Amino acid sequence: MSGEISRRMKAQSSMILIIIVIMIFVGLAVFLLGIASNFGGNEFNALYVNNLLLSVMRTDTGYTDAKCKLVSDLVFCAYFTPEWQCGPGVPNCLELANSTITRYMSVFGNQTKSVKYLFTVTPAFVSRDPSGEQISLDIGDDSLKASKKEKLYSHPLVVSKTVGTNQYTLKIQLIISGN
């Protein structure tokens, strides 16, 4: 009789242990799903666009000229001195910035095969051309500015350079939209 009671106690203990383990797994699943819902699609996409902008701008171009070393340097050069040559037989800064950003967007932006992108470069100060439009450098698909489709914007990346005795600051922003 005591052997039967001992087996019943072991069976009850095993059942209680299994129920406790199941409750722990259910609680863990609820906790993880709660975290996943807090970090939804929009936050992930915004983080993706910001990191894509930083990755492209901080990439080394392979040129040794100080104006062309990083992609951000190249964009700065394309804005202020677009005809500058980064070396003998090399396209000017503006052409090189366009081709380099296009190449790096295809390398880094594995999700950008089905989306349009536009890098907009504007000065931190407001400068306008004679028609009153703000002077900016756009690299990518210009149609995104007027597009009514949903777009994702990165936070502006601020790039400052000292040229001679003057300090210049540019804001670079990435805009992405699906096709």
C-alpha cells in the first residue's frame, strides 16, 4: 500500500512540475510577443533607413584625395565643388558621387531592389537660387520629392567641414519609397 501511495505522490509531483514548466513557457511567449509588438514595422523601417544612410555615408571610396576619401566627403565635394577631380582620369565629384552612391545602395540596400531612393543634400543655412528655390543636391530618383506614395525619411545626417577659414555644414537625408 505504501508503494502505491509513493507512486501516486510521484505522479502528482510530475504533473505539477509539467504544469509549472508549461506556465513558464506560456509566460515567456507572452513576454516576447509583447516586446515584438512594441518594436513594430514602422520603427524597424525607420531604423533601417537611418542605418542605411549612415552605412553609405561612412564607407571608404578607395580614393586618397581628402575631398573624396569617404562617401560623405565625396557628397560634400559634389555640393561645393562639383567639377573637382579626385585624381587623374577620374570623373568629377558630382559624377563620382552619383555612381558611388548607386553602387553602394545596391551593395548595402539588399531591400532596395524594389524601392526608389533619393539622397537630398541641403546646407544647414538656407541658401536660395535666383528663382527662390532652396539650393540642394539630389542623388537618386528625383520623382520621390513630388510622389504621393508613402515614404520613409531618415534623420538628417549633419556633415561639417572647414574649408580655408570657413566652416560649412550640410544636412544629408535619405528618402525611400516602394515601387
